[in-house]
Amino acid sequence: MQIQRITGKDMRDALERAAKLHGDGALVLGREIDAKGAVTVSVLPRPKSAVDHFAKLGFAPNAEDERPAVKAARERDPAMFDVRTRLRAAGFGRAFEDQIVEIAQRLRESGVHPIDAAAGVLGRLVPIAPGPRSKGRTAMVGLVGPEADANRGIAFSLARKLADAGRRVTVVSIEPHPTPEGDALEDEVLGAGIGMLRGDDGARIGARLVDTDGEAVVLISTGGRVTFDGRQLLRLGMVLRDADQLGSLVNYLVVPASRPRATLDRAWRTFERFRPRGIVATNCDRTEAFGPLLEFSWEHELGLVFLTGRSGDPHQLVRPTPSLLADLAFGGEQPWK
């Protein structure tokens, strides 16, 4: 979590500095007093919400209008109330929220602060999937999902990232007919010094890969055509397997992090037949509510593989960590902002 430390000449000065920097809603977690009497407070900024947005426009809520039940809950347990507020702001469902709070409550009895306990619990619940591995032979990575542009952007970003790390990589674009978007992807990939193959027949593409004496990683961009893409991925994999060059075959589901839960569930129902082994989340720079994505990952036991902001930018493609997931859930810093 992004806990901030603010130092003042005394307690009042430290609190005033914290309020000025992070707002009156920031939660004070602790304080330290040095030998000279200076005070350092640890604070956790409150996540931005729709209420904050409308408050800037002059529609600030009146504390006197707060519902009695909400006010009583906040006064009864401010720390746990803050945990629930942050989870709801992130878009988590009530059942998932209750599960996080229940475990965090048990950890608090061991002396762990509720926000730290909730962050740790979430980091353990949401799975993280391993990245592509070649093991000396070709690692085939199929990028499947409803948005062809997102699949192409991830293919280029990941190819650049792997190439910069010294991995041998080829990008494959499976398309029933040439498209301007495919032409643009080819220009970007070849311009970066990375090999690329295009076509409508997975078997022919596989034969060309065999003729190149194999590649460490083959990234396959699909166009969201479930039946066509599935058939060609199968044909490509069979050619590499018959040539004893197939080290691994894995499909990743590419979905936008900014979409509501219903859209994510629809993508799962459509592409479940590909048996995806992980999630690549796009558009992470366009949302503050990561609850639907993280809850979707947990419910389907489908680990997150990569998170990315701007499409096609390898510098915005990051591997998830438990601490990053906690930041996304509780309003911490994001690597795309």
C-alpha cells in the first residue's frame, strides 16, 4: 500500500500538513516522535470517488445528511469502515467485500491494521499467472479476446518487451484476409526489428516457423473470430508438435480493465473454449475501479499475467505483484499515471 509519512514540528503541525497534502479524509495509521519532539505521522490517502468529483463542482454532501446507519458504522469502527469504503469505490461486489473484511478482522486480532490486513488478503486471493516460458523449444502464446485492436497492441508490446530482454520472438497475425490494421501492426513489428508472419492458414504459418529452425516465443494475435481463430491456432500448434518444436502452448484472454463485470463475464463465456491460462488486462490507465477485474480473476481462478495502460507501449506493460494489486484495489499509485 502507498502509506505516506508526514513530519511536523509537533502533532498538530504534522496533522495539518497531512490534511493539506492528502485531504481531510486521509486515515492516520500511526505516529512517531523523535528525540527532538518532532512528530511523523503515517497516513493512507482516501481513494477518489464520484463524491470527490462532484464536490469539486460545488455539490459537496452535507455531513448532517449522512444516513444514521452509515454514520454509526463509521463511528463504531473507523478503520474497517475505511476498508469497506475503499473496496466499494473500487467496484467490488458485496460478497467479495464481506470475505475480505472477515479475514482482515481475524488478522486484526493478531495486531495487524485492517487496511494492511485487507491488502494482504487481496494480494493472496487474486491469482497471478506465470509469463510465457520456452524451455529451449517454441513457446506458443495465443492472444484471444473480443477486441482485435487490443490483441494486436498486446502482441506488439509484449514482443518489444521480450526482444529487449534478449528473447527470440516472432509475431504471428492470423487473419482471414489482409486488413489495414494488420498492415499497421506489421509495419510496427518489422520496424522494431522483430520477425512477423501473417496469413489465414495456421498450418502454413506453422510450416514457415519450422523452416526458420524454431523461435523461442511466438506471439499470436487473433481477431476475435472464435471459430476461425480456434481452428487456425489448432492447426499451427499441430504442425509445431509434429516437428517436435512445440515446447508449450498457452492462450491468454485479453480484456479491458475498464469494462464492467457483465462485459468480462461475456468475454469468458465466448472464449472459455480456448481454455485460457491467464488474463492480460488492457486500458488500465482509463479506470480507477479495478474491483470487477480482480474479482473476475479470483472467481474464475484465472491468474493475471500482464497489466497495461496505453496500447502498444511496452513501457506500460507490467507484471502484476500482490502489492500492485493492493494499490489498485485501495486507491494507491498506478504505474500508468
